[in-house]
Amino acid sequence: MDVIEKNLLKEVANLEEMPKGAYNIRKNGKGVERNTTSNIDIVTKTDKSGIDIIIKENTKNESVHIPVIITESGLTDVVYNDFYVGKNCDVVIVAGCGIHNSSNKKSQHDGIHTFYLEENAKVKYVEKHYGEGEGTGEKILNPETIIHLKNGAFLEMETVQIKGVDSTIRETNAYLCDNTNLVISEKIMTHGNQLAKTIFNVELNGVGSSTHVSSRSIAKDNSIQEFISNIDGNTKCFAHVECDAIIMDKGKVVAIPKISANNVDANLIHEAAIGKIAGDQLIKLMTLGLTESQAEEQIINGFLK
């Protein structure tokens, strides 16, 4: 791989060399590197673009890396990846997509990831999106995540997008059975005329199911963000959704929460806070010798940690 491709892999998956364990690296719409283990198999789909990741039951302390990079301008890449995680597993899955676009043509990646977690399986899923390049062509990323959790399963999902993506629609649909837990942490920063829309739909169908959705975002310049959450509590369950956003310049953020308690024992909470950086925070940092722009940078970095 050349310097640009190596940098994209580092940005989206923290890879400076081939990782240990199972991995599949996709470049410009094609798989270019793959490794499997005795417990984790990766199989190319025959009916559409994508792969099946099959993790045997009781697999623990292993990882799967499936980054995507795009350097070919004008390419629209759509991929379907399905994860089958066996009973009692405890694994880490690292995805993400990086686009380098130096032309006036649009480059786009739409990744549809579906997770099937069997009983008592545990997964940490990390997904980072990143764009770069001096061209005027748009860099578009539209991830869709579908989650099925069987009894006792746990999924922790971390998604990050803090640079270079012109337009994104990020949709997550989750269906939870008994005693399951879904934790989602989202961090987004937009600037220029960028657009970011996030949609979370969670159905708490099982007794003792729970979810915690957290979104932190910063909208700069003329960028626009929209956060939509739909939580259905259909039995004895718990949900906590929080959206915290900072607006700067002429940025705009819209939060649209919806929580539906369809059972007397459903306990659902939503919190949203949108506003500018507090003046006293800036003043405090500036008294320590920072300029206003340096103080803003410190606050932003701390907010997105």
C-alpha cells in the first residue's frame, strides 16, 4: 500500500501494520488482504458484495478488523457485512472507513452491518469515519447498523466522525431480548457546509433489557446536524438517551427525541442539551495564557474525549 492508503488505515483503525487475529481489508470496492483464525472465519458473500464473519461460541480475547479505504475518485461502494457471534463469546470488532478524494467527483461508501449475538455473547464494536483530500468532490459515508441481541447478550458500540466527511446519514436499528444491554457512544464534529444525520431506533422487547445511547457533537461554520432517537419500551426495561451538542459560528443542531413506554414497568429517560461554549470556560483558560482559539480547541478536545 502507498502512503495515502497507509494513513487512511491508521486514521480509521489505528493500524500501522497488519493486525494480529482475523482481518479483512477492503480497498476501492474489493477485498485485498484477509486472515482468519481457528475461531473466526471470514467468508465472501456470493449473492451480494460483502462478507460473513463467523465467530465460534466461547471465543474470547480475540479481535476482528474490517476497515475500508477508498482512494478512487467517483466510486460508490456498497457492502453488506454480517456478524454471527456464538454463545459466550467476548471479542472486539474494529471497522471504519476512510476516503481520500482529490478530484471533483463524488466518492461514497455505504456499509450495512448486521450483528447476530447469541446468548451471553459480548462484543465491543468500534467504527470510525474519516475523509481527506484537496479535491472539491464530496466524501459521503452512510453507515447502517442492525443489531439482534439474544438473551444475556451485550454490545458496546463506539462511533466517531470528527473530520472531512461532507455528508453522512447514520442509522442504527436494534432489537433486544431478555437481560440484554446495548451501549452506544457517538462523537461527531462537522464544519464548512457538512451535513450529519443520526437515527437510533431501539426496541426493548425482552424483560430486563436496557440501553444507554450517548451522542456528543460539535457543529462549526455552516454545518448542520440532526439527532433522532426512537426508543420503544415494550416490557420491563430501562433506557437512557442523552444528546449533548455545541454550536459554533452559524452551525445548527436539531434533536428529536421519542420515547414510547408501552409497558407499566418500562423506565425510559431522555436528556438533550444544545448551546455554545460557555464564556466563563473561555475566560478561565485565557487567564492561564491561552488565546481564545487555543482555549476553544482545549474545550472541544475535552468535550469529544
